[in-house]
Amino acid sequence: MTRKAIFLDVDGTLIDDYGQVPDSAVRAVRDARTNGHLVFLCTGRSMVELMPNLLAVGFDGFVVASGAYVQVGSDVLLHEHLSQAALHHVAYYFDARGGGYYFQAHDGVYASPQARNLLRRIVTASVAADPAFAEVDHGLVKYVDTITVDGDPYSTAITKAIYFEAVAPIDELRAEFADFEIVPSSVTVFGTNAGEMMIPGVHKATGIDVLLRHVGIDLADTIAIGDSYNDLEMLEHVAVGIAMGDAAQTVKDIADEVTASTTDDGIRLAFLRHGLIAS
């Protein structure tokens, strides 16, 4: 069959709530690549947040930071970043009103000590409520410990801001930050008052187009799978957009079809349905 370019979201799609990649998904990705298809990660995470157990699956390239950074092999095809004015706006607002935030960059995640401590309390509460979180390979608590608190985020290229425990609803934040695209967080343990603050006009679909030009595959030969609000543009843009079985209803409504959940072999079933792998 015609070679396809397949784009996979990470949180809630390729990995479950505990950070595990189901064996069925690992086999599906590797078999599809063996069959000549190209499989790319297309995620809100930055490169530094792609943990070893995830990278070990094997991919042909990356659209990360919700489309702000694109890399294939050693070639960096796109690296958008937020202005210093936009970053200072985020810091001033949340420092004055409460809640936490951190900044994503290609090479690190930056936060104040207070924000990192707040995030640690949120994650620790999740582990206490569900001890299985403590067994996650990438370690949620360990992840918090990797956040840099003594660096200068204003001297590096920040691709996205993440907020949590916000004291204002998302509609109010969207009115305040007209220079951002804001969507609810795709990381469930961050809670309902958490979200992603992205560069306007930069999203997964724009990153996909940059990558497709590089690898020489037509948009007609693309498939994407996702589950969250930062996947909407991606699922609408590709030839076949597939929502996970436990995706938000808004995501299911915009997708062309729905597969099973991550833990119910949703990736493998979608790959089988489209002939990317054999049963």
C-alpha cells in the first residue's frame, strides 16, 4: 500500500495515565515502520520531556511543543518560541494571583521554586490517591525534580507555558492572554484548573505540514491519533483523524473515527483497521 505518515499524540494516546506504553502499541508502531510507513510523535511535550521508555519504541521524527518544534533525525526543521514580553505577562499574572506555571524549552523545563513545590504537592496527592502512579517508569515525582528552578528562562527559547491550580476559569484567562492560544491540559493529574498556553497560529497541524514537506509525503496519505484539546487541529487537518475511545467528546466530534482506549489496544486496532499492520 501507499506509504503513510502516522502522527501519534503521547499523553492519553500512546501512553496511559501511568506513563506506560502498552505492548500492543509498541508492536504496532514497530510493525508499521517495518512495513515502510513513517511514524512520528506529535505531542504537547517538549523534546526533553520525551522519556527513555517512550523513545525506545522508535520513531521517524518529532512534532513537539504542540507544533512549535519539529525535528527529523538531526535536522531541526522548525523552532518557534514565545516573546519575552509574553513570558513576563504569564509570570506577573500568576505570581500576583496564585497558581503555578512553568515554561517549556527544547532543553529544559523552568519554574520558580514555589511553582515546583506546588506541582510536587499535586503529584504527591495523586500518588497517595492511586499508588500505581509511583510505579510509572518516567516517574511523575522524578519528573518534577527535573524542573530547573535556578535557570533563566528569559535567556532561552521557550515554546510553551503550562499553568495549574489557576484561580481563574479558562475563559477569563483567554480574555487576559489574547496573545496566547489556551487549551485545557492533557495531563489529567494536573487537575481541571490546568492548561497549556501556546503560540497563536502554531499548533500540531502547522508542525505536521513542515514535516511533510521535508519527508515528501502528501497530506492525503496521513493518519493521526489523539485524545485531547491540543489535538483538534491535527485531527481535523490530516486525511484520517482518529480519536481515542476515552477522548473528550469535543475531540470525538471532530475526528473521522474513534478507536478504543490506550489500555484497550486502541493504537493497534486503528493500525489494523487501516491496513498499516497485519493481524
